[in-house]
Amino acid sequence: MIAFFAGTGACSEPVDSNSEQQDSNVDHGDAGSDVTDNVNQDPSETENDNDNDLIRDIDAGKRHNFIVEAAGGLRGWGWDSSDQVSAAPFGSIDDTRFDAVSAGQHHTCAIHENGKLRCWGSNSEEQVDDTPGGHFTDISAGGWHNCAIRDSGELECWGFDADRQVSDAPEGDAVFTDVAAGRFHSCAIEESGSVRCWGFDGEDQVSDRPAAELTQISAGKRFNCGIGEFDEVRCWGSDGEGQISEAPSSSESFREITAGEWFACGIDDEHHLRCWGSNSEGQISGVPSGEFRHVSAGGWHVCAIDMDDDVHCWGSDAENQVDGAP
């Protein structure tokens, strides 16, 4: 589950009819009319009981977030300009049991417990309508495109393809275990641990991929971070805000990694959060203390789940993506 995102870019950028035409590199937002809080929640289940409401997954998009609750239901909050929150599947219990979710720029995708994909929100580049059939094990929603891994290990990408972030996806017999869709590029990890990247390469985020084997990967706007076979953090691509050079040393061990707009966060081997890179909206200085088991970086905000299954969000709150957390 991935972050990516906004800001002006050197490549052509699609325009969503219900969203802003351009983003500045620092999100000051214009909160208000397109904010939705805590949708797709059964009113009878609004009490937060940590013994019963274990969270399966959390993912931060550009300015919206989703969690997958214990029973498989989706719960989202934040920016809803293209119905990326309010259009989430919500019906009978058989229709709304999900295993994973990924929040993109103006759209969201999830994997149903039967392995099938569901996407909703902006369809400006067919990132919703072109969702493939079949069964999948991993999904990553990027800027205006998505990439997913079939249960066979094959990659499938669809949506915006101006920089070949879709059409250059690896084909053949390779089996993939993790995939990350950035704003205009994508990366994936083969079963062997080898990294493959494709799409826009303006900051060497594609060509400078490490030779070392990785176990996890996350794509930011023009950079990527991953975790190596010895649990070390490896980042490459744009370093304009220190998101590469300020990364933890190779002697430190990490359990999880996530890349945002111009920053990254991780959970170390003691379950503590670490963030580095741009602090434009307090996404670095606002890191909470305590022990955590999952973290996801959005555009200029971060959300994490602690060991008691409480949700913590910090950073930019322009669209209630922080204060709206359940």
C-alpha cells in the first residue's frame, strides 16, 4: 500500500474534473466542501472497542485515508473531491469484506477477500473502469494509475500511461511479491528479491534502483524506499528534501517502510516510528511516540496503527485527513 504524489512535475499531468488542476510542492490546501469523514461505517458499530476492532490494513492517499476493519469493512475519511471516499463499496456483508486497501491521488482500490479488485473515485484516466478481472494478492494505487499482482505472481498495471508507467511493466515468467505505484513511475520486487522499476526517470528513480535484494518497496513522487534482505533501509531517486541522504543508516533494522510526497517513514525493529525528509507540514516533527505495527505516508501527512490498534495521523490536515481519523 502506497503513497506517491502531488506537486508540479516535468511530465504531462492529467486533470481530474472534480479536483485542482495543479498542486504546489507544499500542500496548503483549501479545506471544506469536498471533505468526508468516516464513511462506510455501520452506525451500530461506531464504538471503538480495541478488543473487537482490530485493523487489518491502513493506507494514506494524497489527502484521504482508508482502513480495513477486523470484519473486512472499509472506513475512509478526508478529501472526497472525486468520490474517492464516499463511493467505497458498502452493502451486504458479503459485498464488503476486504483484505487490503490502497488510496491514490483521487481514487482508491481494494482487494476483496475473494481476491477480486474494486476501484472507485476519479476515472479520468480509466484507472477505475479498466480495473482487471481475476484474483490478486497486492494492489498499489498511484497518481492516476494502478499496479497489482495476480495470484500467479504476474503484474497488471492500468490507467495513465504518458510515461509508460503502465505499458513498460515487466512481462514474462517472473513472479512478483510486492509492487508500488508512484506518481509517474512504478516499481516491483521479484520473488528473487531483485527490483524492477519503469516509467518516468527524471530523478533516476527508475534507473538507479539498487542491485541489492529487497523485501519491501514504496514509491514516492520521484523517489523510492525499500527494505533490504538484512532489514536495512535503501532509498534512491530525488533527494531535494533529504529523503535519501537523511534515511537511517544501513546498520539500523526496520520492519516497514513507506514513501510520501518528499519524505519517508518507517517502523524500526523496536516498533518505533522514524520519519525523514520534508517537514513542510510537520510530518517529521509531529511523529508520535510509542510502539506501532503499521504506517502509511500520504501526500503531506502520515497515518499509523499502534500496538493497541489505535489510529494516529499527523501532518497536513487541509482536508480533515488527520483530525477525521477514527
